[in-house]
Amino acid sequence: MFDYETPKEQKPTDWSGTMIGAMLLPVLFFFIYIGKAELGFTACIVLAMFLIAVRLRWKLRKHVWFWATIVLILALHVPLLFIVRWPETNVPTIVYSMPLATVEFLLMMGAISLAQKVFSMGSSPDEEDE
């Protein structure tokens, strides 16, 4: 009749989304300051997906190759942001930013997975889960 099970242990709150948002605010404010709010919004969406991909693979943070992969991919994207001529239309920024952000997320996850396969050939699978 009554369920007297012991309460399950709660996990601590994951504040990753809030921290990602707080990290992206200065980027958005910088682009607003220089008068390119649309570009800043696009950059924030793409960076958010980038940081979500990093967060999903956070268990690999102790490996140097993980950080080298992140820096390399990010270094390749910074010039792309300024070289590509982004459309100045009445179309909302999110319409053309989300497909780009989705591709960014998939590229980042693929690059980290590829680096993990290449650099973790000799290690045991138990080491990677730590």
C-alpha cells in the first residue's frame, strides 16, 4: 500500500549550460560593441555547440591530445568566422546559424572521436573512462 523505499541519492546539479552561457556573453557583447551583432549571435551559437561537444567528452580532459584537438579545430574556425561573408538579410540569424552550428557539433565530435582512436591505440579502454 505504502512505498517506503529509501530515497535515492541525488546527483549534484550540473551547471554546464549556465557556465557555457556565461562564457559566451563577453563574446556577444564584444560583437555588439563593434557593431556586428548578427555575426556575434552566429559566433555564440557555433561556440555554444562547440562547448557542448567538449562537455560531452569532458572525461578525456586529462589527455594532451584532447586539448590539442580542441585548439586545432578552434584555430581553424576563427578565420572562417571573419573570411566568410555572412548574409545581411531580413532572415533571422538563427535560420542560417543552426545548420552551421549542427555541422560544427558533428565535426567536433568526429574530430575528438578520431583523435581518441588514433592516440589511444595502446591504452586499455578502462583508462579512457576515468
